[in-house]
Amino acid sequence: MYQLPNVHLIERMNLMAVNVDLAKMLDKKYESKSLDELLDAPVSALSGVSDDDADKLKAAFGIKTVRDLGRNKYFRAAAALLDLHNAS
């Protein structure tokens, strides 16, 4: 399980502490992986993403890994727009 840095480090870095239940977000075989292993895992490691879904993401956007998905400019733009909407 991934552990967050201590609160004092979070405050100095101006970050917000987050508690995430990765088991709900991941396929069973990826639950015990490190954060780096999760980021380098195929997109199908995410719960609810099938191999067919992963193939479509690869064909459409060149996304092969969870890291690629998180860095994709279109998904990041959509998330930023949603965050702006939710903040208003």
C-alpha cells in the first residue's frame, strides 16, 4: 500500500493529504504493487477498464500505461474543466 509523506512535509510542500482506497480502483492482481509499478501498469490494471478499452485508448491516444493516461493532455484538460466547475 502506498504511504503518504508526513503532515509536516505536506504542509511545507503546500499539498493536501489524501486517503485513497486503491483496492477499489485496481484490478485484484495490482493491489499489492508499488506506486511506480502501478503507474507503469497497463491501463487495464484500473478496475472497470477492459483489455478492449485499453486497446482503444492505445489506438486513439497512444496510451499504454496508467502513467500515460494520467499525463494525457485531453484527459487532464477535461479533469481541470470539471474541477473548475465543481469549485464554482
